[in-house]
Amino acid sequence: MMSNDQKIKQEPVVMKSFIHPSKRSVDQCHDPASPQRSYSTDDSTLDDDSSLTPDEEDDILRRNLDAIMDSDSLKSLCERLSAMLDTPAASLGRLRGNECDEKINNLVCDILVRLHRLGKENLMKNVRNTGLLALLVKYMDRVAAAPVRQSPGFGGGADDAMDKVALSLRCLSLEETMWIPMGREPGLPQALMQICNDDNQYSAKNTSERCRMNAVWAVSNIAYAPANRPLLAKMPGLIESAVMMASSAGRSHEVRGEAMRLIMNLSSDITNKVNMVRNKKFLSSLIRLLLDASPTVQTRALGTVKNLSSAQVEGKVLLVSFKDGALIEVLARIIHHGLEDPSMYIKALKILRNLCCPQTAETIGNCEGIFALLIKEGSRDEPENTESSSVARKALQMLAGSIRSGPQGTIPPCQSYLLRDVSKQTLCNMSTMSTCAMVLAQHASLGENCFAIATHKETLNTLADMSDSYVISIKRNALSAIRNVTRDFRCVPLLARDRVLSPLSRACELSGANYAECRRIALTIVVNLSTSEVGQKKIVKKERLMASLARYAAAPDEEDNGLKQNIIRTMMLLLPAV
């Protein structure tokens, strides 16, 4: 499950691929400074004819709460509170309206505080099969539906209780065994997102940032379970709420970062990837978040795009073509300016490499300056830049081997940018020259590109210069590109000129085992050029080149016999012109 998907560790906030919830104990998550209440509601308080005084009621309720040490006690208490939440306030006897609401708030607080005191093991044991999760969902739904700031009902007391509910659910979500139960508890993720949603009247006015953070944190942890991701993504409005939170300037960096973590974890699911890349509104927001001022939001948005970039070809095409390559332009900006943060810089390069395929090459290439940027990054030879250089070179190879000339040799804009940028960057240094030679060799391997290269004067001159290099890899790639171009009969007359033939003469004279391949490629080019009258006339004027051909034709048979036979035939063709 962890192949190309994003995984992140929860604390401290650092970017990896997914964010795995931290393994802190429940006791560590409980805030000891939070007020401890012991007000509760016993069955006896629901009867109009009860003769118990309020103090006697509270004594009974304290004893009930103190007895929560096993599942049966908790289950019974949850059932009573659930019944209160289902009962209209008018039928609750003495406890009417806000007074009843306050009792419910206090009871929720007391249950959660005392459960935390039991320790993690007892808490986990008591949560299962007691109805506590269903009770908390019902409570959150009722609070979220309440009018704003009723006092003393679902106002200040509810705020305190909601803080404890969100904190408790976050603590539970830290345990891997709780991810599936919490994800499949009807209404739980929606209720948590509802209390964070600014569209909700109660949430917008009353929910604290701490409560929001704990709530979205819990949902993000739940989304770490692979089985939960498609279920969560199908919940109406959940992704939209998370995007709205991540984009909201009024929210804290912590809340926005957790909302972005939720989106990132959901984006690792195969089905979710398909739906996300088809959602134009979602993609618009995601691209904006890539340039967010918050490093946490920006890093996790980049992680989301990295997940999406590993989608099938259809998904890659949708990402690259969205708003005429808006994503590619943003990635180029991050690569260009993101050197201060190596993790973002390398991640942006990897995303660009993932997006490169034959179906997207033209769109990516149409982003002006992308080739110059990749050539620059692919030519970094410092030890610390080995990974980024390798990634950039792979992206260049994919693009150069996928971009094709149009019908009848017409040059599309992306090919024009490629040839122009290669020609401009070549002579910067040896590392850059090596990268450019590799790109041109890859580009010329497609037969339909040969005519475009032959008619692009700067590129042809660049290849001629590189074929005269003393660096074997540069010379070999340049000669390979020229050889591929000469296989197109239309190109032969264009290459039969001194600028190309002079380096070829020197390459044919090379000796030594290290240069054997370069020498054979150069001789093959001469054979190809001799197939045209223009080529024959130019070749016979090169005395050193003719001498090399004669020397090779007379060489022992241990060398390439097929090439030797071709050279002999070439010599026969050239004799009348001598």
C-alpha cells in the first residue's frame, strides 16, 4: 500500500508520504487544566414526582460515574444519555430547555474526563460495543443544529463539552485498531467535519480553533486506513469542507495544515485519484494551495499532487491540460525558486517526471522555458544534487523521446522550444553539454524528428560541435543523433557540408578501444552521406576522410564485418567522383 502513495508522520509536522498518527497515550492527549465537572443526570431526575433534592441527585450521578470501570456501566450510561438527546425538552419534567441542555453538556464532559482517567487500555476496552461513538455523534449533531449562544444551554457549556469530544475522538484515532470502527461509525466523520465547517452557524461563532484542529486531526487519522479512504471521499461535502478549511485565511496554520493532511491522505486511493483529477473546482483550489504562504499547507498540497500524478494516463492528461498547463507552470516556479527547501524542490521534480508520458509531452513542452529549466537541473554535478539531477534527466529523456514533428516535417511549438533551449544551453559547461547530447540523441531516435533537426541550423551546428568533444559520452551521443538523422534520405544533402564533415574526419581517425564505438558510428555516417550526389562530391574533397575509409576497408576482419562491407561499397561509389 505504500508504493507511490504519500505517507506522513503526525508529530512533529513533517512531510513524508502519508501522515501516520503519533502513538501518544490518551493521558498525554488529555488536558489536565480543563475543568472537571461532576454534574450529571440520573433516571430519577426525569420524573416530575421525584422527591430527591438537587444535591441528592448529584450524589447519585457521581456514584454512577465513579462506577464506569467496565463496559456494562458505560453502555447503560450512554443509553440513558442517548434517550435524553432523543427526548424533546418539553417532556423532561423539571429539566426543561436550557437547563436540560446544560445537564447534557456536563454529563458528556464528566463521561469523557473520567474515561481519560482510566488510562488508554481501559478507554479502548470501554469504547467498544458500548455505543459511546454513536452517542458522541448524536451529541455533536444536536449541538451543531442549536441556535448560536443560547445561555446557559448549548453555549458556553457546549463549547467546553465539544472541546472534550473532539479531543477524545482525536485520542481514539491515534490507535490503529480504532481507524476502521471510527471510519464506519455512521455519521462520525461528517459530524466532526460539521463542527469545523464555517457554513454551520454554531461552528462559525462558537467552535474554538483547538476544537477544530482536534476534529479535523481525528478525521485525518481515520483517513490513514486504506479501507476508509473511498468511504470518506464519498461522504457528501467532506472533501469540499476540507478544501475550504485549508484555503481559509481566517483559520490557524495548524487547522489548515490538518485539513490539507486529510486531503492528501484521501488522494492516495486509486478511486479517489480519478474523481479528484476530474473535479475542476478542486484542482483550481489545489493549484492555489501549492503557492500558499504556510509551509505546512504548501508541502502537503505538493504531496497531494504527487499522489495524483501517479494516476493512470487519463489522470495525467487531465492534470497537465487543466487550464492550459497551469500546474506545470506552478511546478516550474517551485523548482526554480524552491532550492531553499530541498524536499519541495525534489518533490516538484518528481511530480513533473511522473506527469511525463507520450500523451502529455506536447502540453508540457509547450510551457516555455521548461526545457531550459530541466537541462539546468539535470546538469548539476554536485554530490548533493545527484538525486535531483537524475530525476530531471529522466524527465528530459521522456519528453525528448515523446515529442514528434507534425505532418510533412512541420515543427510544433514544443519541439521548437526543445531545439532552441538545447542549442542555447549546450556550451555552458561539460555537464550541460552531456545533458544536451543525451536529449538530442533521444529526440533523433524518432524518425519523424530527423528532418526537423536537419533543418534547424543551430541544432545541427550544436551536434557538429559536440561530435568533436573529447568527452566520450558527449561525442557518442552527438554522433548517434547525426547517424539517426542521416537515415532520412531528405536530410542527407543538408548534412553534407564542411561544418559536419570536418569533425567526422577527426572522429574516423580515432584510435584505441575507448573510441571504437565512436569511430564506427562516424564511419556509418559517412556511408549514409555517400548515398547522395551532394554527399559524394563533398566526401571526395576530404583527403583525410577518404584515407580513413581506405584504411578501414583494408583492416583485418576482426572488426565490424558488416560495416567493412558497406565501406567497400562506398569506396566503389566514390571512385568515379575522385
